Amino acid sequence: MRPRVQTLSAPWLVRMTWLELVTLISTLFLDFVELILPQLQTPLIGDVLDLAGLIFCFAFFNWIGLIALLEIVPGLDVLPIYTATWLLWYVYKRRREQVILENHLNKWK
């Protein structure tokens, strides 16, 4: 008989992979830097940061990264768009994994 393994489980606990955690920290950092540092609000430096964030979002979040194009719109720099993009990617990924798991389980019925 296999010993039972105790795991910490609570509704507020979110389990993440290292990739998900690293991308979350990266998006939080991009939004934090863009909001806090006023010298990045200058057109040249701010646009370079926007371009770097867009490339990051397209590379990691695929088509969901298109949401990050809202960073180009003037006046929307104060919103945490990169973090919102990550959140939508995370929810989509988890739902897609759940559907795949349910499909595999239905094959065994």
C-alpha cells in the first residue's frame, strides 16, 4: 500500500510552474518600471521599453500577446497591461489544460 502524501490545498493557493512565475515577475517588472520611473515617460526611452515589452509578450504568450498592443495607445501607460496580458494567458492556459485532461478522461470511459 502506498503512503498517502499530504499536500497543501486551499482556495487561495495558486500552483504555478517556474515558467509561469518567471513570466509573471517579468510582466510585473515591466509595468512597475514603466509606471514608477518618470524618465521612461520620455518618447524615446518609453517607446524602447514598450517595444521590449511587446516582443516579450509575443514571444511568451503567442496570440494573446496582441493585447499588449494597447501599450502603444497614448495615455494607457498607467494601466498594468503587461500583467493583464499575463493574467489572461494564465487563465486561458489553465482552462485549455483542463479541457485536454477532461478529453483524455472521457476516452477512458
